[in-house]
Amino acid sequence: MRYLTFALAKGRLAKKSMALFEKIGITCEEMKDPSTRKLIFTNEELGLRFFLAKPGDVPTYVEYGVADIGVVGKDTLLEEERNLYEVLDLKFGACRMCVCGPESAGELLKKNEIIRVASKYPNIAKNYFKNKKNQSVEIIKLNGSVELAPIVGLSDVIVDIVETGSTLKENGLQVLEEVCPLSARIVVNQVSLKMEHERIKKFLMDVNEALKAE
Ligand code: PRP
């Protein structure tokens, strides 16, 4: 039997995914070892293989077909714009993509002047300001701790993930506009969905049932 291969976003998302999959009989004992540095795991009995990848790379593995199925955040899917099928909302990892900044920056979003936007998600930021707001912006790509940018004057606002809101609050910033809600999604390679249709369909139906039972 050909392996059915999963690409999981390393970290919290992979752990939550495996906890959910356990409910439908998909297990991988060696992945539970907290000291392991392995990146590929298999369940020979079930013919399954799991990759642990950086979240931003999960859609790439799935688009190229080296993984049949991926679990990744909607933020990454929107940012990467890969050709794949998004088939299921797992609902966990729920948070929001928002435009944030100091209260005073709210005014800048109402006027049609060019503002500076810092983000780890330059495509999401660009698309939001171009397509939803029709506002010209200069995007500055950062790699993390994005809240720093408006505080030190690198940008007027940021486009970033807000979960509890405490990072914003502790840094004197606030949500100015909501871009979109986010959560973990299951994605499937377009060819795999045809070639492994029965196995993937059963997997998705089982996951759906487990989600309903929660
Ligand atoms: C994310 C995000 C915010 C923060 C939001 O950052 O970019 O900074 O979490 O969470 P909160 O609303 O619950 O405070 P992450 O922790 O991934 O680190 P990073 O800033 O280095 O990207």
C-alpha cells in the first residue's frame, strides 16, 4: 500500500492535529516523544507517513504532491497562495488577522494617503489594502515581534495575528480593523484527491465526525 503522507505545521498545530487524529484511530507513538528531533514519522500498520514542516512550507509540500494532506493555518494559506484544495476547517487555532496600531493611526485608515504597513504577511496586507480598501500602502516585511514597528516609528500600522489581544495591550496598541478570521485547515493535493480518493474521503469523513462529537 502506498503511504498516505501528511505535512503538519510543526508545534502546537501538529500536536492538536495528532490529538484529533487519535480519536479516529490515526496514531503515531514516536511523534509523542518530546525529545525527538525527527522530521519524518511513519505508521507502517496504517500506511501513513507524517512530515513536520515549518508552517509556511506546508502548502508547498502539498502543492508539489510530496504530501497528500496538510494541516496548516488559514493565515499561511492566504499568504502562500498555493494551488491546493482547502477541504476542512478544523476550528482550532482560532484567531483573527487584524490591522493594528496606536489609536491615533485609526484616522490614517480613513484617509486616502500612503501609509506604511509592517507585517509578517506581506501578501495578506497588500491584498487587503488593495482589494478591500483601495488604499495605497508601503509594505514592510518583518519576521516577528511585529508590534515593535509602530511603537518605534518603522510603520504606521501592522497587519498581524491577534489571539488573546494581550501582546497588543501590553504594547499600547489596539485592533483598528479586522481583515479576516483564521483557524487551522486541512488541505489536499489536487492529484492526490483523485488518485487516493477513497482513503482521503474516508479520512475527511472520520475527522468531520470527530469534530462534531467534540
Ligand atoms: C503572534 C502574533 C502576535 C501574537 C498575538 O506572535 O504575531 O504577536 O502572537 O497573540 P495574542 O493576541 O494572544 O497576544 P508569535 O507569538 O507567533 O511570535 P512572533 O511575534 O515572533 O511572530
